[in-house]
Amino acid sequence: MAIVTLNIMTQAAVQIAAQTLQSEPLNAAVGGAANAGQAVAANVGENMSIISLILEASLTVQLVMLMLFLASLFSWSIIFSKTKSLHTERKLTAEFEREFWSGGSMQNLFNKWGAETKKSSGMSEIFVAGYREYQRLNERGYANNNDLLDAVQRAMRVELGREIDHLESQIPFLATVGSTSPYVGLFGTVWGIMNSFISLGSSTQQATIASVAPGIAEALIATAMGLFAAIPAVIAYNRFTYHVERLVGQYEVFMEEFVSIVNRQLTIEER
């Protein structure tokens, strides 16, 4: 009986040992696969940061990103400088209008704003140009009032053109950035995705998300940068265009009113 029991225990031990030996390679393989998967995941995680994606992007995509970054930088510098200059222009225009319609002497107003070199608005420059032409022709004794008024209007129109050029300076650059940056970024995205699929097709390894994700992610960064450059430029362009059109409208109304005042003055002098 003891011998039978010993034989049964021996057979059971042998079976357990055999099962253990068979399971060790499987556990080792599973553990190795798990470790490899963790290593790949860690490597992909390290390569998926924004800075690493930009640094590891292809040369073409990097050039696209650099162009968009410089365009955005120039756009923001124009936005800040133009916001300040238009605010100053509106403030000086309002100040000049108050003084003009306060009932003071035009000669005193001409002497004050004509001598100013730093503190001058577009409206004051138009007034100075028109009044200077009026004085010059009046001193020469122009008998024909219509010719004198036409000359004053021409002088003011010339100055108006200069002021419009000054107000609209650098604004077309914002329109260019706003209209072209998304397409430049899209070009970088298409190029990056194309390179990702080309490298994937030439690779002998199995296609996985981890192998394709970095290339597609770096390509999408180009689109994001294009939108980041375009959206503020479009908003600023529309806002600046609105303020410029309002100022130009004020200048044109002032010109008509000034010509009417000069015409009235000439009519009184004839009587």
C-alpha cells in the first residue's frame, strides 16, 4: 500500500514538473512581449512631444513651419504698431475737429497745426494743405473764385491720397498672411503625411499606429501653425480696414465743409 501511494505521488510530482517546464517558456515569451510593448510605448510617448515632433520633422515641413512662424511674428508686430497708430490718429482727429469748430481764427489754427511736426493728424494735414494753397493764391490776387476753389480742392485731394497711403500701410500684408497661411500649412501637412506613407510602404515591419502617428502628428502641426498665423491676421485686417474707412470718410466730409467755408468767405469778400 505504501509502495502504491509512493508511486502515485511520484507520478504527480513528475506531471507538475513537466507542466512547470512547459509553462516557463510561455511566460517568458509573454513577459518579453509585454516588456517590448512597454518599451515601444515609452519610445513613442517620448517622440510625441511638440518640440520633438518639430525637430524630427522633414526639412520641407520644417521650412513651412519656419515661414509660418515668421509670418505670424511680423503680423503681430504690425497688429500692435497699427493699433497704436490708429488710436493716436483718432484721438488727434477728434482734438483737431473740436478746435476747428470752436469758432477760432483759421489763421491761428493754421499757425498751430502747420508748425506741428510730431503732433499732427490726417485731418489737420489736409486743412494745412488746403489753407496754404488758399493763402498762396489769395496773395497773388486770383480774381476767379472758381479756379481758386478748384486749386484748394486739388491740394487737399493730393494730401488726402498721402494720408490714405499712410493709414493703409502694412495692412495688405495682414490680408496676404490671412489668405495664404492656411494653404501653406496645408501644403506642409500633405507633404508630411505623404512622407509617412512612403516610409511605411518601404518598411518591412508591420504597420501600426505607433509607426504612423509621429509623421501624421508633425504634419498636422503645420496646419495648426497656419491657422494660428491666419486667424489673428484676418481679424486685425477687418478691424483696421473698418477704422481706416471711417477716418477717410471723416476726412472727405471735412474737405467738403472746408471748401464750403472758403466759398462763403470769398462770396462775402466780393460783396
